[in-house]
Amino acid sequence: MIQTDFFYKQLIAQGTDFFIGVPDSLLKDFCAYVTDTAPEDKHIIAANEGNAVGLAAGYHFATGKIPLVYMQNSGLGNTVNPLLSLADSEVYSVPLLLLVGWRGEPGVHDEPQHIKQGKCTCSLLDAMQIPYVIMAETEEKLAAQMAYAYKQIAERKSAFAFVARKGTFSSYTLKRTIPVEAKMTREEAIEEIILNADKDACFVSTTGMASRELFELRVKHGMGHEKDFLTVGSMGHASQIALSIALQKKERSVYCLDGDGAALMHLGGMAIIGSRKPANYVHIVLNNNAHDSVGGQPTVGGKIDLCGIAKSCGYGRVCSVTGREELCKALESVNAEKKLSFIEVKIKKGARKDLGRPTTTPVQNKTAFMEYIK
């Protein structure tokens, strides 16, 4: 097992002092250490992994140094374009170090959305001609790997990747947190939403805790799961899935349960929603200023005006709420007059320790949902 401070200090010793990325559950301890330790101007939690590569390139252009970009392997897809058309040695030749959490590693139990990505992780790096190593789990071996990695970067003037298995890093608890003025947990907010929505409404929930809580709340209230599409992967895309459904099923209310990190990841989606103005669409962003499902590292959700963005994008009804009463009033307004709506619900961080996972497969979920909205 690698101590988080050991890896960080090794990077600093090699001249890597700028850290950019999107938090990952397998890297959460290292990410938390960086959040607490790195100077504020040396660490950026990016909106998405492609943005992170762009930030890394800019930092190298400005300083000549080698930055570190961290991500879950699911985020590799967001990096393909900038890695190949910007950072590659045949284009701008940007030296950078990638740290990739290996969800879905073959032979290691994981959730269904990670299985194919886990199988393809190393072959995807091979296809992009990015050299890599599976990160060692002893500090002596890791030191040798790092010497090799920086040698490769110096010779190739391009990216090199560390692929980190589950349990690679020692435990570290994030200390630097951003308080949220909120009265409800995410689960309490989702419960109010499903109990006050149109009886024929359907839901598209974002990846992470929100989908898990929605699934368990249906069980708690003796409801079926057919009304819900659980976007267990594809972070940031739930709002576009919901938009397309709303445009095709104009007679049915479509609720998108989004998160602040997910909404920020592909914020341009809100502009497309606003341009189409489906009156049956209710976009709800559950905002706790955190990447809650992967360690609680902060987002910029509390520093920007999400409602102002929604309004400027063309949403017809926009509001922000912090408590049950406000939320219920907002939902009553949605039910009374159909209009493209945006509701920001400020929520507390965290989830139940005993929160389970969906017991249906993704294909079973899709089949039941399609039959319901048919």
C-alpha cells in the first residue's frame, strides 16, 4: 500500500507541482490529500477530464513543467480528443503524467457500468500509444516506476500513465470542506420529489448516490422501479437523456435528478435544453458542492449561480430551495403549470452508511422503463 504523502512528495521531488483532474473513488485518498496539501493555485478540480488535459497543457506551456492529471478510467473517454489532437508527440508534444483509477479491473468485483471500461482500460491506452504501468503497491517499487515514467516522458515529450488498482493508496480523510446551507439530505429531497411528482411522471437520475437512493426509496414506499431510468454510468449525460425523452413523450412529465458535479461536467447541455424548451421537462440539480460519491472533494457548485445560468439558457421557471417546504411549493408550481423548469435543491453532503445498490441489471432497468413510457 502506498502512503498518500509519499506519492505526493515523490511527485514534488520530480518537479510535478500542479494537479488537475476529476475525483475518483479509487483515488479518493490521494485526491483528498492533494486538496488539503497543494496550494490553491496548484490544484484545480476540473469540470471534466478533457478540460483537465487542456489545463495541464496550458500549465506546461506557461512553465515548462510536467503536471499530473488524475481521473477514473471512465473519464478516459473525455480525454481521447485532447490527448491525441493536442498533447500527442505528433501534435504539440505535451509531457504530462496521468493517474487513472482502474474501476472494473478484470477479476475484481465491481458495478456493471465499470466492467467493460475495466476490460478496455489498458487496451485503450495501448491504442492511444500512451505508455503506462500498473502502479506498484510498495513504495520501493513505486520509486523505480516513477524514475522510469519520468525518463519516458523526457524521451517522448508526451503522456505517461499510472493505472491504480483498488486499495493502492492508504486511507486519508479530507479536511478542507465547503459548508452548504441546507436542511435536507439528498435522500430526503428525492423522497419529497417522487412523492409530489405527477403520478405518471418518469425520472432520469444521474450516476452515483442519487440513483441508488431513488431505487431504495421506491422500495421503501412500495413503488415499482419502472418509472425510473438509472444512469449508473455516463456522468454528466443524464440531462440529455431526459431531454430526448421529454421531446418524444410530450404528454408525460420528465424529471431529471442531476447533481452539481454532473451538471458542471457538461454544462453546455443546459443551453441545448433551454433552446428546445420542452414544457414537460423538470431539471432538478441536487447541489451539495461536492463530488459526494467519490470522496467528497469540492465542486464549484457553491461559487456559481446555477439558477442564473438556467435562466440565461432559456428555462421558463427557475428557483433555488434549501428546505422541504420550499421544495414542495416549487413542485406544486411545476404541477400547476407546465413549463420548462429548473430547481436547484441545496442539500447536505453524505449518505446513509447502509445505502444499497440497485438489484436489477441495467438491461432490466432499461426494458422496464421503455415499457412504462411506451
